[in-house]
Amino acid sequence: MKLINIQHDSASIEDCITNIVLKSRKVLSDSGGYITSSKIELSFGAFMNLSITLALDFKRDMHKGVVADYAHGRKREDSLKKAVENVNSKLPENAQIVDFQLGTYVTPVTRRTYAVAVAVYNIPIERKVLEEFGINERRTLLRRVLEEFNYNPKVLNISEIARTFGVSRDSIYYDIEQILKEKGIKKR
């Protein structure tokens, strides 16, 4: 398990939301796992502050992300409805919402209502047949297995792994060699 925090504040609601979404894409694309829970904090005033803390579990991988949008108008109800519609239109197909937050802010002078909607989601990855794995997917899986065995390749049955992936033994040996090299581990 790992906690990740993404936060941004700005005098502009649009800027704050745009930056949170961009930061979340970068952080989440660089990490495996899936989101088990989240805490979304949204505050308004002279600056809008949006903070999202995510709990990631690495037992399995899922596509994951954050969507956010805003709307404005005279009535709170209309603004919230439009903000939710905007977020719903941005949610990917098959998304499983982990958490969401809605917030509103009414400007003191113009009495204009701003509504913000934020959602955190996972999307299960469709399972591929191992023979269809590309080199990067194969190495990712081998890296995880090696990590579980303290990067000791002697515990692996290379012939069986090669047959499972539909590649040669040499390909698996080379994959393992590259993984160990990345980790700075000399061949045992």
C-alpha cells in the first residue's frame, strides 16, 4: 500500500481543476496498482484549493484516474447539475467510481454560483492471454515475480515460462538479464 497526494491551489477554478487532472495523470501513469480509497478536500475563498489523497494497493493493476469539472450559474442546483453532467461525460466507459466530491462557492458581489465536481475511479484491465503479451508487459510480470523471490532467477523454470509466453528460452533469459541490470543486481 502507498499513499499519494495531489494538490493545487489557484485564484482560478479552471486553472485549479486543469492542474489537478494533469498532475493526477502524470502521477498515476507512473504507478501500478489500483485505488482502494481516497480523500478529496475542496475549499474555496480567495483561492480554490483541491487536494486528493489516494491509497494505492499493488496486488493487481487497474487503469485509474481523476476527473474534475466545474459549472457556474445563478442557482446552486443548476450549477451542481451541470458540473455533475460534465464529470459524467468525462468518465471512461467501465469506470468504477471510488470516491467523489461536490462543492459550491457563491461570489460575494455578483452572487454567481460556481459548482465543482471531482471523481476518482478505477477501470479493471481486461485479461490478455499470456501469448499476446508484448515485451514490456512480459517484463513487467517477470519483474513482479522476481521481486517476490528477492530477484533470484534460479527459482524460475525458464522453459515453462518461455512456453507460457510463446517465446524462446533465450528471450526469457534476456528479459531476466535486463530486469536484473535495471535493478543493479549482478547475475547469480
